[in-house]
Amino acid sequence: MNTERSAEYFKRAKEMFPGGVNSPVRAFGSVDGDPLFIDKAEGPYMWDVDGNEFIDFCCSWGPMILGHKHPKVLAAIEEAVNKGSSFGAPSYYSLELAELIVQNHRFIEMMRFVSSGTEAVMSAVRLARGYTGKSKIVKFEGCYHGHVDHLLVKAGSGLATFGVSSSAGVPDAFAQETLVADLNDVEALEALFAANAEDIACVILEPIPANNGLLLQERSYLLAIKALCEKYGSLLIFDEVISGFRVGFEGASGWYDVAADIYTFGKIIGGGMPVGAFAASKEIMGHVAPLGAVYQAGTLSANPVAMAAGLATIKECLSEDFYQNQGRRTAYFTGALNDFLLENKYPIKLVQMGSIFWLRFAEERISKASQIDPKSMQYFKKMHPLLLENGIYLGPSGYEVGFVSSAHSLEILDKAIETFQKCFKEVLG
């Protein structure tokens, strides 16, 4: 595969950006390669600057649920940008998008748009603290919530413990306001609440953890977390930046039929443009400025171009049988590969929920980050360059999930299945 122009651009980029990239995972560090510079994309395909074509299963890390350059999304963007790219004032697009979301999501009544998932989480946590008057946060090992200071922490020495910083620049005092528990361990969470009964403002988790593998949880576990929050007067935050509008219109809450107190969204509601949102009941959202004392603001919040792109995308997601079709085609893809893996006795399985999938390099179920064997990532390190050479683009980390868009037809998936099988054989013998 010719990558001369990408290599040239990357050399130049390393003089301009830390590591040559504007987000760390793009550096291809965990697959021992150099990043490809993408030139264009359409439908389920992307092309790099050297003209190499790929079936794209990264989908910009999730938001391209309709595929690239969907005609209705493009038309909406063109209409909006022709009126002006930013106003710093209310626009009708944001109102229409919010009404469409709230009217079709049983668990929320009011929302606030921001510009990224990280900003949505930061605001949701501040809201929970302002609403409860408490300071501590509970998060889970293996759940990622953006690069917010008090959430860039990892577990210390116990199952339920004060967090320790996992990034330079995060003061210990910040990290110690965050408590970290293991996923899928109710006893550890009960112990954590008992030891900090008066201090916990909120529990935040990805109800479908999809940033460190696809770590599927049971409904009973989510209900147990909810019950503890209610018992101790804490709020439950579902981070649905990835799962929201991806596994179903109501995300994980709809899938499991479990309501949270506050939600964070992103990805799909921007239709490929930068966007985030946090949402809750009117009573909780009534504490956000200018109605309440919890301050949040942003010049580019509800940017009209992003709102128009999101509105066009969300309308398509509400079309008849959209999510059923997404799930069926993804199950077709993962099912065919799992049959092949089982037949050849390869110790790998594709885990799926809705149109999200993950290459799990283990036969047994994994529901918490500590169960992932780091050595298993050697398989992915060998697989990734092979897949690229054969026209398949996945995110450059074995811990990341893949996505299927509505543009991935059965014909395209059949082609991808054949390619994956070829690469599995080459890596595993």
C-alpha cells in the first residue's frame, strides 16, 4: 500500500502538533504505524491522500450513523451555512432539534447544547454538584468521559477507592474528589457509598461502556446503581455520548428500560459536526443559568450549522425500522465472522450491541476493564495493518469499538467479512 503522501504530511504535522495529531489515538501508537491522512469520504468508504480506498468501520468514532456525505445532511449543512456560520444568538435549528429529541425520548424533558461530549460531561457533573450540594463523584474503571480534570482518574489500591490522577496537570486535590469502583461489582459500590454517605453528588457511567472494549452490563446491575443513588440522595448520570441515538433512539436507557437523572449526548446529534448536550428533567435543568445558579455558557453552543446537520440526521434515525435494520445488518456481519472464528477454533469473538461491535480477543465474556488481557492486543496490532492493506479501516486501537452505518449494505458487509476472514487466517494461522 502506497502511503508516501501520508508519511510526508505526518512528518510535517509532527512539527505543528504534539505527536503530529490533534487527538492522541490518531497517532497509531498502539498499532506501531503512522496515521493515514484522509482526503475524502462517501457512504461507507474513505480515501486517504494516496488514493487508497477503505470500507470505514470507524465512522468518525460513531457519529456517521448514516455514512459519509449523506445527501440530506449535506443539503441541510449547505442551507444553514448559506445563512451564516455562527450567530452567538438563538437559532431555529436548535429549537427544532431539541423538540424532536425531547418528544421522542421518554427520559428527558429539557436540554442544553454544548460543543463536545467532554463539555457535556463537565457541565452535567457541575449540575449534579450544584443540585445536590455535594462534592464527590463516583466513576468506574474502564469508563471514559472525556478529558475533564476530575474524571481523568484511575483506581488506586482498592476495589472502592479514591481516584489517583491518570494525567499530568490534574492536581491530586481534584482527583481525590473522584471515587473509582470496578464495573459489575455491586458490593464494592455499596461499600463506597457507605463510607462516603454524605458526600456523593453523583455516579457517572457509560451504561454501555464502549471506550475500553464493549463491556456489556446486565440490567440488574444498572438498577442496583440507580437504587443506591436513590438511597443516598445522589444523582445518576448516564454518559450516552456513544450509545445515545446509536443502539436506539433512547440509547441505553431505552435498551435497558432504566432511567437516569442526567444524560450526556454527543456524536450523532451533530451529524458529523462538533456537538454535545446534557439533558434531564425540567426540575433538575431549572438549576442551570439563567434559571438557576449552576453556570454554563459557550459562544459556539448550538451552532446553527451543527444543529442543522444534527436535525437532518435525527430525522433519518426516526424513520421506520431504522434501528431494527441497523441491528440486523450488524448481527449479520458479526454472526458470519463469529461462525468462522468458532469453526476455526480461533480465540476471538465479535461482541455486538445494536450497530456497535468489538473484536474481543478472548472467548470468555468480559464485563470489566481488568478482565482484558493486555497481551491479547498483540493480535490487534498484527490485524490492523493487514486490514488497512486489504481495504478495511478500523480505529487504531484494540480497545476501541467499531460501528456500522446505514450505508453499509449487505453486499459491502459480505466484502468486509471475506477480508476479515483472510486477515484472521494470516494472523492466527
